[in-house]
Amino acid sequence: MAEQSDFNANLSSFLYPRSRYYGQFKPEYLVFNANLQEFAQRVSYISNLQTNGKLSPQEAYQEIKVLWKQLKSAKKQLGITSIDDVSSL
């Protein structure tokens, strides 16, 4: 059972890699950084699926558009309102 758990952890780590956060520490910045990394990973998957013919360009665009709206909404909910808040990191 522990072997299966290790396999799942390794698989998740491989499929959804996370980079360390080096910016100014504020909880909302840390959460936004995690959201941004997830956004980038999913866009990469969508791009690869489209490149390999598994998704049409229109489907890829629509999926990325939805992800972008989710990221913008998360940023707003976290109270990160200006680009200076994030760019100073």
C-alpha cells in the first residue's frame, strides 16, 4: 500500500511540478504563485495537445481562455489589485 502511495506521489510530482517561491512572503503572493504555476502547467499541456493534433486550435484557445479567467478571478479574490504588487516580487 505504501508503495502505491509513493508511486502516486512521484507521478503527481512529475505531472505537476512546483518551483520554489523566492519572492516577498505574503500568503496571498504564495497562493497566487501556486495558481500561476498551475496555469502555466495546464497551458503547456493544452499547447502540446494542440500541437499533436488532439485539440483543434479553437478548442485550445477556449480552454486557455477559461484558465486565464480563473487566474484573473483568483488574483482579484486574493486582493492583488495592481501589477506593482506582483512585479515588486
